[in-house]
Amino acid sequence: MKRGQHIELTGEVTRIDEDRVTVDLGPLVTIDRDKVRLVAKYQPPTRKKRLRDEVD
């Protein structure tokens, strides 16, 4: 790794201050807010049809 190199770290946001964000990566890590990209958690698709047919 080199200084300034972009890396992707995944963790839960625990605190947001005015210009800093604290992320739980195992240990708590505080970084500048403009360096963070927030994404939503994966949500599995919901079913629109039942798994088996209804009895007539």
C-alpha cells in the first residue's frame, strides 16, 4: 500500500459528526466525511408469487 491509495473497507457507521464519520471495522475508525461513500445494505428480492399453487 502507498499513501493516498484508494481502498474499500466495509463496516457499520456508528457515529456522524459535522465533518467526521466513525465506522466499526473491528476497531472504531474515524475518517473525514468527504472520503466516505455510503451504500445501502443488500436486500434480497421479495417474492410476488407463492411458491406453490393454490388448491382449487
